[in-house]
Amino acid sequence: MRRRAEVYYQQLDALRSLRREVQRELLEESQKHKAWKLLCQIPSIGPIRAAVLLGILQTPHRFRTRRQLWTFSGLGIKTHSSADHRYVDGQLQSNDLKSEYLFVD
């Protein structure tokens, strides 16, 4: 049991040094792009996240609209409302007002 723990800690130490090296290389490569500085100016996007976004997006020109780019990258605004649905007698019902007016007696 002790030997196994020693091996795991050796692996952990090796992975930590490898992780630091990969992060350094990622930042060096990403800082060559102009878009990296722009992405870092967005709140909650740091240098690592900006570098990862650059890698995922590749080029913004592959999207037809800005909205498609924002949605794909996770930068788009998402709105959620819990008022659209309600439970009546244990069943989920929609609060679609338009359909309620269609079926009035």
C-alpha cells in the first residue's frame, strides 16, 4: 500500500511540472495573436481562458453572424425564466397565454 502511494505521488509531481510547462507554452503561443489581448479585456476571461478560446474558435470568419460566434464561444447572453412552466396536479403545464385564449368557451 505504501509503495502504491509513493508511485502516485511521483506521478502527481511529474504531472504538476508538466502542467506548468504546458501553461507557459500555451500563453507564449497565444500572446502572438492580436485577439488574445482583446479577449483578456472581457471580465471573467483571464489569460488561460482567452488562449483556450483562441484555440477553439480558430477564426471568427467561419461564423456568419456575431450572434453565432457568441453562442458558440459561450459569450452570448442566456435568459432563463421559471415563470414559463407550472405544475398543476403533478403535471407540467405551460403558461402560454396565446394558447389559453384560443380555447375559451
